[in-house]
Amino acid sequence: MLNNHELIVSVDFAIDCLKYALSEKHYRIKNDDSRLAEMRQYLPYTLQETATNGIHILLNRQYQLLGSDAKASIPMAKYDDYTNAHIGLTSAQADSVRSNSHGLYSDVDAPWVGKKQAKAYLIRLQDLHSILISNDRKIRQ
């Protein structure tokens, strides 16, 4: 299970992965590219609301915890059980990092679609990272 520090590190890792991919001369990720599977596994896809108001859980494209290679076809995780992976966010904070009403990206603006989409997603990740760090500081005070 993740704790707040590990969530920050996970988002940090996602930022670094995307920056590395964007540093390539020709940014292109095809369906048969192994990086696509890694992106779906490690990059934050959505902020799933839990039963507790203001508490979200950060999930990958398979609707599992970041880094999990479990497929979405297995029974969905019970997100309320993963309290160490919960993120306290206001509605405004959650909305500020969403690309649409659902998550940090959708099928049309996924970071593997193109360089423009990847750059926009990178900005949302950096914003999420800043929010997590700010919230962590408030918790520690």
C-alpha cells in the first residue's frame, strides 16, 4: 500500500517518465510499443472518488493502484480499503488536474496519442504533484 510520500514519489516517477519520452527527437508511441503498457500501468489516469467525501484514490488506466499490472477485467479493487493510497482533495483541486469530467486523460488526449497531448498531460501531472506536496506540508504542520 502507498502512503502520502509514496504517492508523491509515484507522481514524480510519472513526470520523469513522460519528460524522458518527450525528450526523444520523434515522440511516437504505437500500440505495439512496450512503453504503452508501462504508461498504462504507471501513469496516473483518474482520481476515483471514494465513499468518503473529499477522498480520492489515484488509479492507473486499468483502474488499479499505480504500478499494479492487474487487468481491469478482474474484479475492481475496493478503493475504500486502500486507505494508505487515499488523497484528500477539494473538488476544485481534483477538477484542476482533470482533462475532462473523468480523469487526468481520456482516450482522445492520452499521453501516447501525440506530443501535444503528452505535454498537456505533463502539466496536469506537475499540478497534481504541487497539490500533493502542498497538502502533505499542511498535514505535517
